[in-house]
Amino acid sequence: METECMQDVFINTLIESWRFAKTYAKILEKLDLRERNKYAGRLTWYMKKLSENAAKAGIKIKEYEAGEPFDTGMAVTTVNMDEFAPEEALVIEQMLEPIIMNREGQILQTGTVLLRRA
């Protein structure tokens, strides 16, 4: 397999792993405190290993937190921009896919976000 193709496969695997981890985190919120604490450490470890392995491959996962101000210069695609007027102040409601960059900061894949009014 070509190196570029292998990189695409790895990036897709990173994105799907990131999505899985976000779903797992939402499930943890529904557990009682004892159970949540029991499994939260596993999620933290998983995300640490995911980031470490991405770094070894020269890739960085970048995400924005809910509530961060949206700027049209962000390396993201919006799924609901058409719902707002151009002059409205917007914030990120949810990050649906992370931004994937290489070591030099070059965007390999843009992220995807859902927006809301500030």
C-alpha cells in the first residue's frame, strides 16, 4: 500500500476512534459516580494512547470545546451555517470530527462542527 494511502487509513481510524471515545464519555455521564470513576480512567488512558500513537506518526488531533467562539478562519466545516445570518455571533455547540494536522501544522483533514448562537 502507498504511504499516502496508509496515512489516509490511519487518519480515518483516528477520527473513528475519537468519535468512539466521545460516545463512551457520554455514556459515562449516565453512570452512577462509583461506576463512572471506575471507567473514566480507562477513557483517559485510551485518549492518551491515541494521541501518543498519532504523534509517533507525525499527526496531531485538534479539537475545539463547546462554547468556543466560532471564526470563519477555523479549519472546520460547519453543518448548520445556513441557519444563521452572516452578522450573528456564533459559538461551537459540538465538535463532530476533529481537525487532523501534521507536525508542521499543515491541515490534513478539516474538522466538522455544529454551531449555535452565542
